[in-house]
Amino acid sequence: YTADITTDTFDAEANSISTIRRYSFLLYLNAHWTEFDGRCLRIYLDSDLVNVEPKAGTLVVMRSDGVPNEVLDTRTERTTLVGWFL
């Protein structure tokens, strides 16, 4: 996935889930993840960036309407529970 903001209001209908969600969350479930596996979440923060390793038990919560992010290349499958708070 390339860098984007989680909420895409350009194509979203008024009052659809895409326009009313406020926070996104990801809970990683990868018990045996290694750095070689790849698939980190990259979050862009002003002039800095953070790479989040998808290790089991890692929880990421971020604003849906203003935190650019992307998923880096992978060499294996990644299991993640994803959801939104309205």
C-alpha cells in the first residue's frame, strides 16, 4: 500500500463510514514475525516518520482524518485486526 490518509472523503458518500470515522486501530497478531518478513506500518509525523513492526500484541491507534501512513513491502503474510471508532 502506498502512503495515504485513512479517510478518503473524495469518493465517499455523505455520512458513510469513510467520512464519519475518527480513529483507526490496528492490532497485530503475528506471533513469529521477523524483520526479514517486512510489512511494517510507516506513519508520517510532520517532518519525521515511524516504522511500526507488526509483532503480536502491538496496538496502533491513530486519527483517521490526518495521519498519512503506508504499509511497506512484505515477504510473508501479515495478520491484523483492523477497526474504526466513530
